[in-house]
Amino acid sequence: MISLDLARRLVHDAGVLWEPAAGDRFVIDAQLLTDEVFWISNLTVEPQHFADQTVLGFNGTTEWALDSVSLDQSLWLPREDQLRTLLGDRLEALRRTPEGWEVTYAASDGSRHTVTDPDVECAYATALLSL
């Protein structure tokens, strides 16, 4: 799974925006809650739109005293497929190596670059941040 540090950097450094949808995972970015990963589904956590703000509504959760949490309190943990989509046509190759996952991508000037990480999602995220 993508690290919290890389997920934060995607938002703060790269300006990646999140449109919450079913199947997305996230954490509440507060010291005591970052170990709990939540998934958006149509049954328990769903995006709710009020005026100009989207909140994540917790429906029927008995173990949490939460009704909703705003997006700015949440940290999206993009999945492998979502990171590939964000890389788009710049993604050239993904290879498994003894060191981990190697992602080759094209920069805006056409040059090719490669990053490697033991976690495939972290490799994709590092490539995105390099762009």
C-alpha cells in the first residue's frame, strides 16, 4: 500500500485532487487515526455533497463516533490502478526486479526515467512526484 508520506506529497507537492468514489481507501489524517484505513462503499462510507463541500459520511458505523469527516481531514491512499491512470501515457513500463518494482516513464521533455521501490504503489507514486 502507498505510504502516508507519499500520499501526502501527492496532494501537497503534486496537487493531485481526489474525487471520492466507491472502492477508494483513505485515512483520517490525525495522529491517532492514521493506522485505520477506511474504504468508501455505498453502504458504510459514502461521499455526500453539501453546498460547495464534500464530506465522507459514516453510515451505520457502531464502532466509531463519527458522522462525517471533511476531505481536508482525509488522506486518499490511491490504488495501483488509480496511480497508473494518473501517470497516463507517460507510463512506459512496469517490471518486477530483485529490488522491487521498476517503473519507467517519460518526462515532459521526452527523456525516460526509472524508479524502483519494493511496493508497486510507492513506485508509481514516486514516478508521479518526479513529473
